[in-house]
Amino acid sequence: MIDVTVPGFGALHLRFAVLDFNGTLACDGALMEGVPDRLRALARQLELHVVTADTFGTARQTLAELPVTVTVLGPERQADAKAEYVRRLGADGVVAVGNGRNDRLMLREAALSIAVLGAEGAAAETLAAAQLVCPQIAAALDLLLFPQRLSASLRG
């Protein structure tokens, strides 16, 4: 669990991370540099879930050796399915991280929401739904590994 109180924002009691795959953890179906080590470290504090449309069909195989639960969604109503996944876990204990338009609703549901700008960019609606925006996934995961950084960005 990650517990952090941010002045002017409130207390976060995070138990789960719900992460998008392509465009967030991966580019063109391959994990970005530094992601596996950060996921292993983060799994000591949070239960990790990857919920993905799996554009390239590589998510299950790519993540097989990592401490994550992988859920591949069908082609219809992906944004709704991701939001429902966050609600089932208990949105008040979830940090959601994504970049695509189909991530916007899960970001709105989660207690903490982070949009990632990577090589694929990020959907404007997803950026608007996020409480934080990071230039790449390493920075987003590091916010969770070093939660005092959350205070620096969210306080006030």
C-alpha cells in the first residue's frame, strides 16, 4: 500500500495500480526501457493490473514474467470496461495510468490518475481527465515509487 497525504489535495491510500499497455508501458508492443524493474519494485507496494486493448497482441507474452494481472479487452466499449475494472477494485484505492482515449474514463474514476505522454502521444480527453501528466512511463512509475514527489506536484 502507498499512503501519502498531500496538503490541499487529501490523503491517498493506494492498493492497486491499473495500467494501460500500448502507449503507456510499451511502444509498438514492446516494453519501454526501465519498465520491468520499476514494475517489480512497485509490486512490493501495490497490486498491479494491466488492462489493455492489446493493439499488437503482445501484452500477455511480454508481461508473463512480471508480477501483474493482465486483462485483454474486446474491441467494443473499452473505455467503459476500463472504468468498470477500476470500480470493481475500489476506485478510492486505485491509481490509473494511461495515454489513450480509451483510458479517459478509468482516469476519471481512480483516486489518482496519471496520463503519460510517450512516442504515441496522449489523447486530449485523457490529458483532461488526469490529475498529473508525465513525459514518459518511467517518471509516472517513479512518482509511485517515491510518493513524496506526489506532494510536490499535487499540493495546494
